[in-house]
Amino acid sequence: MTPDAVEATPGTQPEVADAAFMSLLMDVDKRRNPYPVFRAMREAAPVFQSSLGGWVLTRYEDCYNVLRDPRGGKDWNGLMMQSGIDDWREHPSLAFGSRSMLFANPPQHTRLRRLVAKAFTPRVVEALKPRMAAVVDRLLDEIERNGGGDLMDMLAFPLPVTVIGDLLGVPEADRPSFRDAVRANTRTLELGASREDIGIADRAALWMQDYFHALIADKRAHPGNDMLTGMLEAEEGGDHLSDGEIVETGLLLFAAGFETTTNLIGNGVHALLTHPDQLALLRQRSDLLGNAVEELLRFDPSIQITGRAIFEDIEIAGHRIPAGSGVMTLLGAANRDPARFADPDRLDVTRTGVEPLSFGSGIHYCLGANLARGEGCLAIGKLLERFSRIEFAEEPRFRDQLGFHGLETLRLVCAND
Ligand code: HEM
């Protein structure tokens, strides 16, 4: 049955919700715009056990509660086993997951996060803004000279990679090589990742890990004024990070620092161009910019799915989820839940109290959220200030991925006339 055929009593058709979910795996076009499918899933059964094994949640409140529930957490081994990848330890791209803060539980998670969290506080981000604004201005100069261009290549990628690269101390000339390598690795986190995807990601992961090991050796010999040097020198209560932990954490920060923010900028500009009334309103009222970025994060988030392993039995909306289960929280679906957001499919830059789930929630709440918001506001605000006319130069195309949602290209005409 197709999602459009959902009719019977809402909330009681897990097999319909599952068929809709599976259609996302089969159909690339549905992955590019998953929201109609998410809606069909939520209406058929907002909580159901998928034929992939795990439970699936599409409502805001359910996702929010599970992400914050201490009876759940991360279980990389369990996730890999559930995905049928029992040899994951032999794959550099997958073995990485088991050591990273993103997939750790307390107390190891607390320890890794504490050692880097102070670099991303609102005050630090505020102090970075003049430098970030100068980067945006320089990138917009180039777009202006060209009368437009591919925004992904000319602003959405170079801004965040420059900001996080400068913070960490990754030399400028080496940064572009990480774009494809990181993207290859995001594919291993997609539902139904193939052995071929994993093979490509392994080669990229090995290269990135070797690169970071060499970089750390270099920082040890020639300390800089950057985070990687800071991590080498960090001593908190006698604790310090091992070289392996610095490589894992540095790579996570670098990859997460650009990949998702690139897509915040791309998806955000795309949403505004396809909603000209909201674009016009934002042009008139620049005071709405901060709010608009929250709404853009809600409307088309760059991370669509995360999840938790359940360590003790829990109950969600009358369903008993036993210990040992995996739960997928569909963030993009939660952000369109009508019980939380009035008229959720409408982009509304005046919407107040948005608080999307786009950065997750609980102890793994995105460490770079302040930075991403700051970059998003500067990129989108300054783009609109600089050009009175911004149009698609060709039909934009989303990537074929579901979990990491972003544009392949975003070719624009940018002019002042
Ligand atoms: C729009 C941009 C971004 C989005 C949508 C995003 C999204 C997310 C989400 C959903 C999580 C939580 C995953 C979970 O609970 O399983 C997360 C965690 C994380 N993010 Fe972001 N992120 C963004 C930008 C950034 C930036 C700029 C950085 C780095 C500077 C960053 C670093 C991290 C780290 C280190 C974690 C793991 C935190 C932990 O496990 O405690 N992110 N991000």
C-alpha cells in the first residue's frame, strides 16, 4: 500500500507505517523530500517496530523524551549487529564510531565532552563573529564578481570549513580534501548502507585518521594557538586525552563542524527561495533573522535521524519497548508534528518558540549548535543584504541520502538590480 492510501483509524496501522518507511529505502525521490512519507507514517502509527528491527518514532514529544531518557543511550556494537555488520571492528570507518564521543555513554562521554565543550560556549561563538563575518564578506565578493554560482561550493561549504578548520588548526590547503572523505563516511550511517559504501568509506577514513595522527605529531613539535594543541596540553583534574582520543575527537569536530552546517545554509537558502513570501518578509525585517534560522532548521534539517539503544524497559505511548531494543528518532518528522507545531508544513519565519529537534536533545545535544546558528545567521543574513535578486539558475537537486539531508548543488543567479 502506498502512503497516500492511508485511510483507516489513525495510529493503528504499524504495517502501513512500516511500508511507508521502507519506501524511503527503495525510492530516492522520496528520500529527497521525505516529509510526506513521515506524515503518512505518523498518521498510520506514530510508534511502531520496523521490519529493520528497531522501533521508529515520528512525534516530537516521543523523540524528545527518548533522547533525554537515562534508561537509553548509545550502543554502537548493538547498532552494527542489528544492521548485520558483525565484522565492523575490521572497518576503519565503522570502528571509529565505537570510540567517538557521539557514540559514547557516561562516564566516558562526559569526560570527552568536558574537555572540548568550553570551545563552543555562546560567549566564545560571539567573540568569533567578526572573523566569521569577514569570511562571509570575502566569499560573497567572489559570488558578486561571478554574478552568482553554486552556493554549496562558494559559501555553504567554505564558510564552516574555514571556521572549524581555523579553530582546530587544520591547514587551509588540506581542508577541501575532507569534503568527499567525510561525505563518504556519512554514507555508512545511512539505513541500508551497502558493503560498497563501507569499502569506499574505509579508504577515506584511513586517510583521514593518518592525516590527523600526522597533524597531531606536528602540533606536538610545533604548538599552535588552536584546539588540537589545546587538547594535547589539556589537563583537567589530572585527566588528559590519549593521541587516539584526540584524533577521534578532532575528526568528529572537524567533520560535524562543516558537513551539517553546509547543509543548514544550503537547505535554508533553498527553503527561502521556494517560499518567496517568507523571503520578502525576512528582507523587510532583518530583526527576524535569528528566529528565521530556527524555523529553517526545523523546516528542513540537515540531520534527519538519530537514535538510542534502550537499556531498561520503557513505555512510549502505551507501547512497551524492552531493554535491548533500538529506537530511531526521526528528527525531521518530529519537527513537522502538528501536535507541537501549528500548520507544520508551512514555513513561517515569524513562528516563535520554535525549538526544533534538529540538534537532538539531552546529553548528546549538539556541541556545535551555537556555532552553527551563528554561521547560519551570518551566511543567510549577509547573502540577502548583498543581493536584491537571488534566483535559481537551474533546478536544485538534493543528495540521495536520507539521514544526512542536503543539496548536491545550488546554482544561483545573484544580482543587484
Ligand atoms: C546545522 C548544523 C548542525 C546540525 C543540524 C547538527 C546536528 C547534531 C545532532 C542531531 C546531534 C546529536 C546526535 C545524537 O543525539 O545522537 C549532534 C551532535 C554533535 N554535534 Fe552537531 N550539528 C550541527 C553542527 C555542528 C557543528 C558546527 C559542530 C562542531 C563544531 C558539531 C559537533 C557536534 C558534536 C561533537 C556532537 C556530539 C555531541 C555529543 O555526543 O555529546 N555539530 N549534532
